[in-house]
Amino acid sequence: MPIRHARIFPRYSFYCVLGGLAAIYVFCAMMLVPVKVYILPYLITPDFIRHKGAIVVLFLAIPCAIYLICWKGSDFFAWLRTPQQLTVGDRGLQLGERTLAFAEVTRIRHRHNRNHVLLTGRDGKTLRLRLDLWDNAGDLLCEVEEAVGEVMAHDVERRLHAGETVKFGALGLQAEGLMHKGQLIAWSSIDTIRTQSDEDGMEADEHLVIVANGKTRKIDRSKIDNEPVLLACLMQRLPAN
């Protein structure tokens, strides 16, 4: 039975756009003071411009505005042209006039720091799912990952049994273990594998942490392709504790 997700307004992204526009307004206010045009008369004055901290505000205003509008606020602009409904069916998903079959997906990558899912088809075209634009975003992510992973898993197992190395972006998978930066991590040497979230201000980075032979490796999950398939393979092959 098809599962439908309705488009929702990205409030956080919208507020970031407003913050970026405010930074641009402050920059313009400071640039106009020398010609005696005061668009923020109670905040931006000649005395403020002469303050040693004003130069810091001047140089940071535009970079902050670009970051807030173009990076953090991009979901708001995408929302303006996004269809009202996204449908996840048994064999694929439909977004407006675009239909993508799960069997056609060759790569799925979750951009954790932006909460975007990139689905690349056999034709080389990529469909970007901005999860914050849809209701029940967590369920949507699980539905897509489960459906795509189920289709890919059979091909991955076939290739592993044939002795191939299956690439998952930053990691490779072999019958004997994991490949990371050209080094083989044998299954028997792996102590633990877990996910870890590191927050730095407004950003949150997600890592896959592998501890093997006392050495810890941290891999950015945004650089791992087809992560649901990889995690499923790891659960089957890791030695029982």
C-alpha cells in the first residue's frame, strides 16, 4: 500500500534566511554611515563605526549571511518549488512528475549534516530528498532505506561470494573483512562498531566508529554510500560478543 508524506513548512530554514537578510541589512547600514545615511539610527552610528569591534562585524556580516541563506536556508527555497506530496510505493517513489524505481537506485547517501538523502539512479541522475520538508521524516527515511537496501542486498551478497570488493564510498567490503584506506580490517580483529554524533555549534557530524586491534577509526557517515546495506552486512558478519 502506498505511503504518502505531505509537504511541511521548514521553519528553521526560513528563520535562517531571515537571519541572513538581517546580516546583510546590518552590513548595508554600516556601509552607508560614511555618507550620512542612517538606516539603523539607534544601533549603527558614527560612534559605533569608529569602535574597534565594528570592523569584526563588518567582515563577518556577509560570510554569515551567505552561510545562513545559501547553506542553512536552502531548504526554504527548495520548499517553494516542491510538490505538495511524496508517495512511497512498493516498487519506488513519486515526487511530482518524477518517479524513481527502487530497483534503479545504484547509490543512496545520507547527508546527515543537512538531513538530505541522495538517490542516484542507473541513468546517473540524482534525486535529493530533503527530509525536513516532509511530515514523519524519520519514517520516510526508514521506508526508503529499507526498500532500497532490500533490493541492493542480493547483488552485494552475490558479489562478495564471487570474491569481489564491494565499494561503499569511504569503506570497502570483502568476504574477509572491511577495507579502509587500502588496509584490510579482518572480521576477527574488530572489537566494536558503533555510530556517534558530534555536535559543533549549529552543525552535527555523524560518524561510524570502528575499534579494531585497539585502534579507533572514525568515518564520516555522509561519505558512506549505501549505508543501510553496509550495516546489514556488518550485522551478519561481525563475531558474536
